[in-house]
Amino acid sequence: MEIRGKLLAGIIGMVALDLLGVPLGALWGFLIGSALGHLFYDRRRDFDASERQFRDYQRRQGAFIYHVFTLCAKVAKADGVVNRNEVNFMERLMRQQFRLTDRARQDVIRVWKAAKDSDVPFEQYARQFYSEFGQERHQVLNMMDLLFATAAADGGLHPREEELLLRAAGLFHISRLQYDRVKFRYYQAPPNREQARWSPLDPYYTILGSSPADSLDVVKQKFRKLAMQWHPDKLLAKGASPEAIRHAKEKFQQINEAYEKILEARK
């Protein structure tokens, strides 16, 4: 508890009553002054501190909700189509889990749509979240759970969705065992014991549609096939739209990065 106001007012009261010649004035002045100081100063400071704590909590909660709906929007859009089941899941989050007001719901819907249609990559949103909440482990695991719930809303797990989930696990420093445990809650298949240990290469193998068990020749074949498919010049020659070209460039860059990381690890 703050004692600054109690102490200062007590000293002032002690001096004042002592100078007036009140019997035991110093003692009574200190007691009366300290009581008034606590009432009008310290209690106000305690109230202000509580108010600041409440506002900080609201800000943190708002920031977490913002990150939830930006990242979930990216996962929902990962397979190319956002269906009604995924939209309904977002509605349940807003109404039942976060209990948002109608006004707050409208704000969150705008955030969700903006992230869904944005060219900003999933990894950038994920890094922003982790930079703010990385020290709050329960929030990190909550986020991973919500991302899986979003992916499972349409009843399946698209390879592109799992690619993002694996990337999130890597950025959030979530072990492969933890990842499999969360996955098991939404996809009723026992975790693969051979892959119980997390590897930072997992997202790269997923991008190439490969696995650590594949030989380097198989990985190379899959890389070349995808590189040909997503080469921007090939799409440009076919008259693809600027948006399709931008997407191809991003995908082509991811494919090359994945192959380089795997080659480097296998040297």
C-alpha cells in the first residue's frame, strides 16, 4: 500500500498542532494528518493504479483479439476459399469466447477482412504476435489452439493450412510434441511417434510436399516440379493477372527458400 500521503500529511499535522500548543499535539497531529492523507491522497493513488491496471488489461486483451483474427483470417484463406463454416467459427469466437459488443464485432470484422485480403504474409503477422506475447506462454498456446480450430472448421486440413500451422509452431517455439497434441484434439489420429521431436525443417518439407524420409533426389524432383509450376515468367507469358503474378513470386520465393534450407541441412 502507498504510505507517501499518510506520512507527509502526518508530519504536517504533527508540526501544526504542536505549534498551536495542543496537549500531545505532535501525536494527535500525526494521527489525524496521516488519516486524512490516506483518505484523500493514498486512496486516490490506489484507485488510479487500479484504473491503470484495468486499462492495461483491456489493451492487452484487445491486442490479443486483434492478433487472433488476423492470423485466423490467413489460415482460413490458406486453401484459397473461405467457406461458411469458417465464417461461422469466427462469429462464435466473437460472440461466445470473447463476448464482443456489436460495435467491437464490426471493428473485428474489418480487421479480419483486411488481413484475409492483404498481401502481407502470414509470417509477418505471426512474428508481430510473438514479439508482443512471446513471454506469455499460455497466450501463445491459446493462439496455436485457435489456429488449429480455424483450420478444422471446414472439416479437413489442407496442405497449405498445415504449412502455415507448422510455420507458426516454429515461430512460436512450440515443440513438435506440443504441436501434435493440439492437432490430435481436432484431427483424431494418434501423433506419429517417429516425428515426435520438432524440427525447424518441417515447414520447408511441407512446402515441397516432401518429408525427411525422402532421398535428396526425390526432394530435388519435387522442388523442380513446383518451381516450374510457380515460376512468375511462365505465368506472365500466359497473361496472368498482376495479383496472380504477385502470388506466384511469393510462392516461388518460398519454394526456393525451402529447397535451399533442406540442401544446407543435408550437407
